[in-house]
Amino acid sequence: MRNEGTPIYSLLRNIGSSVGLSLVQMLLTKDRARVHEVLVSFALRPAYRR
């Protein structure tokens, strides 16, 4: 059995995982300020009376 490619495979897998996690984190947090702004505006808006 030949194991010469195992360290390279592991390295590429770790790098790919890191890049993937970074992209997911960026997508989840890129508009965080806008989301907070919308939530605060809804919370502070007076309730409509009928």
C-alpha cells in the first residue's frame, strides 16, 4: 500500500475545511448590522391602536 499522498490529502482537506467555514461565517454575519437595525426598529415602533 502506498501512503505518499496522505499528508498532501490531509493538508488540502484541512485548508478546504477552513476556507469553507470562513465563507459560511462571512455569509451569516455580513449583514448583521442591518439585521440588528431592523429588529430594533420593530421593537421600538409604537403599537398600532384600533
